[in-house]
Amino acid sequence: MHSCSRIFGALGLLSISLPLTLSACTVKASSEEPVSQSEALDAVDEASLSAQAGSLTSASIELSTNFTIGQAAEKAATELRTFVLTQLPCADVVASGNMLSVTYGVKPGNCIYHGHTFSGRTQVQITRNDAGAVVLDHTWTDFSNGAVKVNGTAEVTWTLADPSRRVVHHLVWTRLSDERSGTGTGDRTDTPLHGDIATGVVDNGHCTWDGARGHWDLSVQGVEVRWSDPAPQAGSFVLTTPKDQTVTMAFSRVDGDSIRVSVTSAGKRFSFVVNKVGIQGV
């Protein structure tokens, strides 16, 4: 199974302006029953929550890749400890063998990385570190950015020759504002955006999760995500809802702060404008 990450809300929640930026129109007819306007909004909300959890863990993963490939795992853990302390002086960071344990917010100072204010605890085990492969095992315990809380694990793999990262996860996430939650598994490949991981990533993969409304399935197809954006700037999702309806979400940039999400289902199309403020009208 493939994972959703950073899909929405690289820096925060979605904002869908209604009714001025919401439109619906009829497209080519289909034998499948289309989603209604409220179901379309629910699909975007559900996908965004899964993505917010993915975005948070992706920031943690990116933080944990800063060590030299090829050295002993124990030395890599010590190097990673030094890097984390330079970025997040708020954290208590302990390296023991090939394991790094980080507790955020227990010391004064900055606790923000890639737009997320970290709290909770993470553990990273450097299972392998050589030219053939780098394998990190992540564990998150009540890990939060103030908007969503995550518990779970992921295995992250890449090589010296190929910087693309494969991320296989099992997560439980909860949105703190309303306790809406999900439990999901996934598998994705992250490739540096335009060759620069500092700018963002291109995601391809698949993920599934279960929430209060049922089972969801999402395919992520060439989704371009900049770290500074609230939603992807290009690419698409194909989401299967608990009612077995198919919803396609395509992304395009409106301006420096806003992304348009075009939602298509069977015979209808809805258009949303997304920014960093929050979801309104759901």
C-alpha cells in the first residue's frame, strides 16, 4: 500500500472559500453516481486530514536524513543528534548506539521545522547506512504540530545513487480541533522537486485509511509539493470514497499563496481555492 504525504497543508490547514470560489458544472456523463457538493467537500476534508498527518511526518523524515552516508550507524546517529540540536534547540536529543530519541518542547528555543511547530516524541533507528542502501525506522509518539497528532511507524529507504525515498507507513492521526481521526497504511516514493529536496518533492504512491465515515483509498499521481505551499501545485489524486465513488482531484497554481483544486466525479466538477488559513464551509 502506498502513502499520502504532504498532500495538503505543508504548512497548515486548507481554506476553501465558499460560495465565491466554489463552482459545479456537468462534464461527460458516467454510469457511476457522482458525489454531491457536500460529499465533494467531505472528500477534500478527509484527504486533507490524511495529508496533514503525512506532511507532519514528512517534515520529521526530512529532518532525520541529515547525516553522512557510508559511516557506521552509531556515528551517523551522533552526527544526526548534532544536526537536530542546531535546528531545534527546544528538543532533548539522546543518541544511543544506532538510535536517536527526540523529545520536543522540553527546552526553550525554536521548535519549528518546515513550518511545523513540533511537540511530542520521535525515535529514529538507523538500521542500515551504506552505499547500497540507507534504511531508517521511525516511530512517532503523540507527535504534533498543534493541528494534528500522529502515532505510528514508517520505514524510509534510499540510496547514495538515487535520492528518491521510499516511505512505508502505518499511522493513526487525530485532528485536534474536532477529534476527527483515521488509521492508515501507505507506500510512496518522494523525488526531489526539480532536483532540489530543499524546495520540495514529487510524490507518487497509494494509501488507504479508515475513519468514522468508512474506508478510503487514494492514488497519488505525480503530485508536486513545495515545502512553502498549503497544497500541491501540480499532479492529481484519485480517491475512492466509502460509497465506492471515484473522485479525481487535480491541482494548479492560482498565485503565490493559493492553489486551485478541481474535483471531478462521474458527471460533475467542483472547483475549490486552497490557502493556508483553514477549512470553511464543511
